[in-house]
Amino acid sequence: MAGILVAVFWAILVSFLAVVLVRLAQTLRATTKLVADVTEQAVPLLADASATVRSAQTQLDKVDAIATDVQEVTSNASALSTTVASTFGGPLVKVAAFGYGVRQAIGRKAGPEPEPASRSARRTVIVGRTVPSARGRKRSGRNSRGSKD
């Protein structure tokens, strides 16, 4: 009787191990299929990504060339403006000063200009209050303290 019990126990154990091995084999087949599918889809994606990176590198090379050209143009423009300023700057300042002097001389010959109306109607604001100016009188060139304006 003990032999039959041992035989039944071994039969149950072998059956259980067979079921486990069949399930493990199914899991391994599914895993193998999944890895094959992922590999099948990943290879074209990696090829596309590689092509995109190459294209981006080409575009970056073009942008780098453009940036180098812009830097060269900027340095040339800076050198040109420095040359123009040093060549024409001094004489232009002298011509402008001469023109200003001529305008001042012509202005003095024509006589003094009348004071604009906006100056006589000007008001001063002190701490939120409006105070009228000298009420139409011209100042003598000194304020109430005796010093010049």
C-alpha cells in the first residue's frame, strides 16, 4: 500500500510539473513573438530617427555657415562705420557748428522774438495746489531772495 501511495504522489507531482512546464513554454513562445515584433518595428523607427538626426545636422551646418557670414558682415559694417566716422566726423561737426553760428547771428539781427503765450499762462503746482506765475509781469532776472534764476 505504501508503494501505491508513493506512485500516486509521484504521478500527481509529475502532472503538476508537466502543467507548469507547458505554461512556461507558452509564456516563452509569447515572449519570443513579442520580442520579434518589437524588433521588427524598432529597426525602421531607428532608421527614421537616424535619418532625422542626419538631416538636423545638415541644417545646423547651414545655420552655422549663415551665422559665420552674418558675423563677418557685422564686423565689416563696424569697420566701415568707424572709417566713415573718422573721415567725415570732424568736418561735419565743423560745418554744423558753423551753421549754428550763422543761425544765431541772423537771429540776433532780426531782433528778439516775442515770448510765447504758453509761458505767461504757466502755473506751478506745489503739493497738490496750483499757484499762478508772476501774473503777467516780467521778472527782473532776480528772484525774491536776491540771487539770479
